[in-house]
Amino acid sequence: MSRQTTKVFLPVLLVAFAGGVILAEYFFAPQILSTLGSELKKLGVLIFSMSMIVGLVGISINSYKKISRRAPGEWYLHVWLLALLYVWVIVGLIYTPTHDFYQWLFANFITALYQAMLALPAMSLFVAIYRSYKVKFELNTILLTASFLLVLFAGAPLGEAIWTGFTPIRSWIINVPTASAERGLIITMALGVIGLSLRTIFGIERTWLGILRVPTATEEEGEGE
Amino acid sequence: MLEPLGTWIALAFTVMILSFGLYKQNRFFRFAEYTAIAASLGNGVVVAIRYIYSTFVEPPMTQGGLSILYLLAVVFAALLFLQFVGEYRWASRYPMAIIVGVGLGVAARTSLETEVVKQVWAAMIPISGSGMDLFNALLSFVITISVLAYFLMTPKYKGNFSYLLKAAQAFLFVGFGAKLASAIPMYVAWASGRIQFILKVVGLM
Amino acid sequence: MSSLLEGVKKDRFYVSWILVIIMFLSYLVPLGIPVTIRDPTREVYQFLNTLPADSKPLLLSLDFTAGGSPEIRPSMMAVVKHAISRGLKFVVIGIGTDESTALMQSLFDDSGVEDTYEYGVDYVGIGYIPGGEITVAALAQDFSSVVETDAYGNKVSDLALTKDIKDWKDFSAVIPFDSAGVHMFWVRNWTPYDIPYYGSFTAGSEPRYVAFYNSGDIDGYMAGLRGGAEYEILTGFLSTGVKSMDMQSLTHLYAFVVLVAGNVVLYVFKKEGK
């Protein structure tokens, strides 16, 4: 079997098979398609969950490289990362995620860290509005600003308490122009997704393989992969 | 004893992370950042291992028998790890092919019904009635058509079609303003979690 | 004017600190501004308030992260407490993030469900199921193919509530609570079926999902923290959602002030050629 067959053709054929069965299962009735589709989905879920463990291996290799060459300013952080990571995995396998001790770890590490992390974009957004939001006297900017201010004021109870008119205006902006524009975007993006999916399933789109074009046989002979 | 210790740990991490926004990049922030990565990945691995064991390992062991699916799953899972072995990196394309094929198949089949057919159906509201109802129906129709034309037909910037383009841009900007205004409560809500925590720790809430 | 220019260079710190101070003050000095209830939230409430107690279980999907929980958790907590008060059974699952299992346990602990309900009969916590959209699609058509055990190691085929669940027909409604950006998976894969669909998502996603609400795919929703506060008021289970509304009002006002201040500074310095 040539390299091109095993490295390119067979994976592409596998995508066509998996995608084809999933599509056919939705539109056609035979039980065999339903069974095959169900099994493929289970396989897909398993491979998806394995990716976490692949991530563990990947980050371990990356951190090990940084530690072994004593990357300045960060090698000790990688030591801490690996230590905490493996301790966490061991603790999590001994105590289930529903155990009180794991809940304690989760609340005081993950919840604290990520809630604080997600507080940073709020500050950045306000700084961005302060620095970058330039109100110019052109139609698009005026519409943007008017829509922004009307929805902003009606979005919180204070605005509604100041003037009850904000609420119906906000409702109109959200339900008519925004929803209609969004509908156009949704249809366009969905057509793009369907197009990309069909191109990939039929083997025309192969960027997921990590290559931009299929190499010829002579080019392949010179390649390491 | 664990509870007060946990509170101090959470408070310390909160201050370390917020120091980036309220002061500047510093070592404590980087330490907290690496801690977050380790904890989050650790949690993900724990959950994944437990799921794989309970769904794919324990049933064959307790019920006996090996299905073809189980064998395929073991083979494909092993192939995923070959991406770290330079010469055999291409072998990880096989399990990726399953994910890509199944994922795209699932996305495509339901996109057509939910995001295309039903949205087109919703756009085809009768342009009738009077007053605001008529105005809203007409405006919705015009906006949907112009935005679709803007993205699908890429009308030219000159000539009569440029008006369609400019109209679509104007309507999109109205939507962007609404989206920006909707993003603000989202971000401040996320930030409020730690604010409430700090207030509870100091006994003010 | 040069000191003002110096101040402008440090504007990032002033803007951020003032925001944080405003948020702190809003919790310390509550204004008590009344919150009006919007129709989409009312529709969720109406549905759950009229659903008979002996209905099929609700499918609640916990798809928010620990970071996003301040925004979405209030609505989920209010819905869970409402369901308990009405005797409605529910199954909690998570597909958006691997933090679902731990967050689900925290939700059970804080809602007091264990004091009122019997596990396995009235409620089941399955926790996180990996796979994203593949899992959501599989859940609708063949539930047991991707759900073998719950978060506590019990087989779902042994639990009274879940042993007969095969597909979407065995649920009375599906309500995903999303901040992880996976709500579209549910909309795509569950709305084609004839099952009541309600949702809770971030405020920033509302403009997107309004199109699906208007097309009838989504029967009702709670948008962001405001949606959670509205549901708390409707059910009477007042908590962090309602308490945070003053914070939201003041930060919105601050956003307007920041916008005006930024443009004033820009035009002042532009005029001076700086």
C-alpha cells in the first residue's frame, strides 16, 4: 500500500464513510444505518474523551522540554504545573468529583481562579470603550451608538426606572432589526457549515489532515512523513 | 480547618489574578495562571478517565465479551498517541477522521433544518396588517434579504447595487450596537462572582 | 493640562479601579430598583408552573463553566428550586464543560434537593458526558448509548427515574443552561423534535438566539443574570440574581459615562494637536 493511500486516501475515505453514515441515518429509515450511526457516535465520544489524556501527555512533554533546558523565567512554573496536575489527577481518581474534598479543591482553586480570570475582560471592555469607541458623524456610527445606548439603558432596571419608554424600544431593536440581521447571518453561516461539511465528507476539503494540498508520489518519496 | 484554609487560598488566587487588571503583569499572576491551567486540565483528565472507564472499560469486564466497537475504540485511542512520535504522526489522522466525519455529519444534517429552513420560514412573514405591524414586517423582510445579499452575493460598491450594500451595512451596525450593549452585562456578571466572594469573606455580605 | 495628559496615559487603571469600586458599592448600598419581568422569562415560568407533578422528567443541561457560573447559576438554581417546590422530576447532565460534574454537586448541595427528594427516583445527576455535539445528537436518539452511569457510579439502567429513558420522547422538556457556547448544539439537535425547549444563556448571546425564539424553535429563555433575577422574582426564591441587579444598573450607567468621557478626552486632545 503506498504512503499516499495510508496517509491521505484512507483517512479521507474514513471521513466520507463516517460522515455519510451520519447523514444517511438522519434522512433514511433502514435500521442498519441507525445502528451504525449510533456506534459511530459512541466511537466519536470515546475518541473525544481520549483527547483529554492526549492533552495531558502533550503538556507533560512540552513542560519537560522547558524544565530540562531551564527556560529562563518559566521552568519553575512548569515544575509547579506538572506537580499540581498529577497530584490533582491522583486525588480526583481517589476521590470522585462529587466528594467533599474534591469539591473543596474545585471551589478554592478552579472556581476562584477562573471567576477572577473572567473578571479581567470586564475591565478590558470598559477600557476599550473609553479608548477606542470614537463617535463620528457618519450614518453607521450613529446607528451603532444609538442602538448601543438604547439597549444599554433598557438592559438594566435603572434605565427602565428613569424612562419606561426604553423597554419597548429595546424590545423592538432586539426583535426586529437585530433578529432580522442575525437571521441573515445564521442562514449564511449555516450554508457555509453545510458546504464545508459536504466538501470535507466528499474529500474535496483536506485541510483537517494538516496539509494544504495532496503531495504527488515523487514529492512523497522525499518527505520524512 | 479546611474551610478557613480554602477561603485564604481562594482569596489569594483572586488577588493574584485581579492584580493583572488592576496593576500590571507580575509573577504572582503568572503563578496563578499556571495553577489554573494545571487544575483545569487535571479536572478534565479525571472526568475523562472516569467516563472512559465507566462506559467503555467496565461494561465489557463485568458483562463479558468484546464487541467490535470496543476493539476499534482501543485501536483508535492508541493511534491518537502516535501524534507524539514524529515518524508515525500521520497515524493519528485515523481517529481524527472519525471525529471530523461524525462531527461534521451531525452539524450539517441539523443545520439545514434549524438554521436554514426554519429561519427562511420565519423570515417569510406576511407583509400585511397596519401601522407598526406592517412596518416591522416590511423592515424585517428588507433587512433579511439585504444581509443575505451582502454575504452571499458580494454586491459591487459602485452602481445601484451599492445601495443594497450600504443598507445591509447600516442594519448590521444596528445589530452590532445591540450586541455590544448585551455583552456588557455578561462581562460584569462574570466579574461580580469574585466581588461577592470578597464581600462575603470580609463579612459585608 | 500636562498633568491631565499624564492621567490620560494611566487611564486604564482609573477606568478599571472605578469599575471595581462601583461594583463593590452597589452590593454594599442597595438601591432596590424594581425589576420588570420580560416575556421570554415569563414563558419559562408559566411552563414549569403548569407542568403536572407526575410528568416525565425534565432534562437540565449544566453547560456553564466555573468562571461563567455567576451569570447563569442563579437561573439554574431558581429553576431547580422551582421544580422541587412543584414536585417535578429532573435529570441533570452536562456536555459543555468538564467542570459540569463538580458544579452539579455544588448545585445539589446548595439547593437542598437532598433534603426533599430521593435520589434515583425524583432526580438523577449524570454529570459531564464528553463529545460535544455528537453527544447531544446521540442523547436525542439513543440516550443509553452515551450514558452508562451517573456521576456517583450507579448504572442509569438501575435507577428508577432513568431506567426507561430511551430518547427525547421520555422527557417533558429540555432546558440547557449555557455559558460555554454550546447552546447551538442543543438548538440544532433537539428543536427539530416535538419537545418543549427552553434555555438560559449569556446576555451577550441573546441577540443571536432571539431569531430562534421568534421562529418558534425556542419557547422561552432566561438571558444572563437579568433572566436569573427575573426568574427568582417570579418564583420567590430571591438570591444573588436579584442582589446583583443594582450592580448591573450602575455598571451600565458607568459604561455610558466612560463612553462620553473617552470621546471628550479624544476631542479635547485632538483639538490641542496631541
